[in-house]
Amino acid sequence: MSSPLTPPPRPIRLAILEADTPVPGAHARYSGYRGVFTHLFTRALASSPPSSQDVSQDQKQQQGQQHPLSSYLTISAHDVVNNLSDYPSLSDIDAILITGSKHSAYENDPWIVKLTEFVKKVLTEAGDGDSDGSKQGKKIKVIGVCFGHQIIGRALGQVVERNEKGWEVSVTPVGLTDVGRRLFEGREELKIQQMHRDHVVGVPDGAQLLASTDVCENQGFVIPGRVLTVQGHPEFTTDIMEEVLELRKATGLFNEELFGSGMERNKVDDGVFIAQAFYKFLLQD
């Protein structure tokens, strides 16, 4: 597996399926979720040292060398909420990433149904190969974040529903399974931003659970070489989380206790480290 600092021979073509618009301040700063994830991957790949402490001398010498994000990824954005035809051709991409959303993945709005069907199509069909005729029958990889995690769960036959245990918000430790520890370099837990009260019940057939909390058992799952999901938000910065918390308190959705707890825990998280794991997943054959 290549180091996060080593660009592939050809940049991976990642389509961001935007299932919402960021909160106003973040939207003004990043111009949509493509910009939010571009910021995340730039920190993870274009300017960060290898995530593992066990690096070779050659890798240490490369730590001062920076590559532009475009050496690793070409990122396109697709507004799947407001334009039901804004989906990428499978021959033009290597992977999709489904973003978070204020909507619920169990709803049957036309755009949610179409998104679910698109994920089913991606996961059940091999691609037709690249538009230049290479990589015939390639398999498109699928990453899901929060709502995206839930949409993938729904597409794979799992129930998605409101969690009777309530909200998870702000930076939250999630305990890793054996599979999760292998994926995340032996760590016992990850600290990840959360903003949800829906959850995926159970784990799809053929998938392996990555992490759990007392509130939400399914914090992500993996199908090696095909699917990687997390219930949390590795892309959220402390500024984004603070804005979300303040807006939801102002509308009465969050009470003082939940708001205060979220603000108190809105500190250091493992978002960049998780993004590096996303990239390693995208490199897998």
C-alpha cells in the first residue's frame, strides 16, 4: 500500500455526491461540500506526513516534499438533491463519496430514492471501463459519510431509522472492532465529529463492522475493495461544528445541555487521519 505522500501514477477520480449544502458560514468559505472535502483531503494528503510512526528513511526524507492535491485526486461535485440528472458516468470516475445531509436516509423523496438506486447500481454492476478504453470491468469504490453511510446501508438492504437513544454531536470517541483496528493502524478508538440521530440497524451481508458507541452500534462498515463508511463527519472542522451547534440551538432543536456538551467537546479530532484511511482504501485493487 502506497504512503499517503506518494501520488498514484494517475490521480484517482472521485465524484462527491452532494446530498446537502453546508451551513451558511461554511458554504461561504468552501462553496459546497466539494470544497469542504477538498480542504480535508488537502490537509490529509498534500501537506501531512505519513500517518504511521513506522516509516522508512526514504519516507522521512519525503516529509518536506509537498505534492498538490491534484496529484492524488481529481474531485468533481454533483448536486443530487436539486438535479436528478446530475450523476457522473461510471466510465469517468474511480470512486464516489456521498456526503452528510440534514435529511433522513429512510425518507422517500424522489432524490433520496434515486440516490439509493444509483448506489445499488454502482455496487451490483462492474463499470464499462474508462472512457479511453482502459480498465474494462473496473469496480467503482463507494465511501459514505453520515447520511451517505446510511444511504449505503439502505441500498444494501439494512433498515435505517431514528435512534431512540437520541443525538450524537460533536467530537465523540468510537471504539474500534478488530477489523477497525487493522484498518486504522492498530488504534483502539477514533475521535470523530458527530451530528446525527438516525442510524443503520445491523450490518449488511458481506460487510464488516468498524466501530461502535453506546448510543450507536453501527459507526461504520467496510466491504474490502468496494465500500467504506463512517457515521461521523471527518470533514467537519471545529468552526463548522460550532456553527451547526449554534444554529440548532437557535432553532430550538438542541437544548442548553446538549449544546453545552457539544461545545465543550468540540476540540481535537481524527478527521485528517480518517481521510488518509479513505485515500488508502481508494488505492486498493
